[in-house]
Amino acid sequence: MKNKTPSDSLTVMNELVLPNDTNPLHNLMGGRLLHWMDIAAAIAAQKHCNRVVVTASVDNVSFQKPVKLGDVVSIEARVTRSFNTSMEVKLDVWGQNIPSGTHFKCNEAYYTFVALDEQGHTIPVPEIHPETKEEKTLYAGALRRRQLRLILGGKMKPDDATELKALFMESGKDTN
């Protein structure tokens, strides 16, 4: 299995916010944005593993700025780290009002995907090798984010989250 870099999975998706995408305030509906983000993240994950993928989790999503009717949404997605059968995908979402020339970050999130074979069983995914400083930082933080997801999903006991515990420990001792 060939190892890959985050740039191998880079996906950029653009959408124009049309009336059917907005709420009564003429802002992009959050559900529509989440739908677009899921598609962009799935494409990035598929590029990484060359397999069908399914969404396993979506981290906290905060809507930082409203996107208005007529704006363009640009979603950048890339795999930040792979584990055995899963991949973490980071998304950065930008809004742009072309007539005014404004460009703003409106959202970011992490999605997790699992690769499947033809029978729908999970399968191993390629390792990822970060190259840039930012990619290495995201790669290093992915294990802590994964442990937090597993704890919140009831799949890991807090005491087993060694990377998370290290954040709250001083020289291997409790800070209490």
C-alpha cells in the first residue's frame, strides 16, 4: 500500500448560494453547508484510500460568520492523518462575495471516514506522511482529537486516553 501525503487528498469544492439554499434571513442554511462539507470530505478521503468511504463522525462545527445569498462557498478538505481503517479530514470553509471582493473564513471542522471493501467491511488505509510544518502540527494533534472522539462516542475509557492525559499532566504527575 503506497503511503500518501495530505496534498494527495486535497479537494476544493465551490458552491454558489442560491435561494433554495437559504433560510428566511437569506443566510446559507447550516444543514446545506454540512451536506456540502460531507461531500468534499468524502472525496478527500476517497482520494487518500482509493476506496468507498462512509462518514464515521463529525466534530463540533461552529458557524463563525453567515454566508449570504449570492455568495460563493469554497470548501478545502484534506486528510490530516490515517489510522488503521479510518482517516481524519480537516475542512476549511470560506465565503466570498464576488461583487464586493470580500473573502472570509466562515467554518472549519474535522470529519472522520472509514474505508470499506466491496462487501461493506472496513479495510486498512494507506499511511500518511505530512510534509509541511502545518501538516505535521495537524498530524500530531490528530491522535488527541481521535481519543476525544472515542471517549465521547463511548468507545474508549478516559483513563486509556494517554495523549489527552499528557496534556493535563506535569512531568508525568497529576496537576491536582
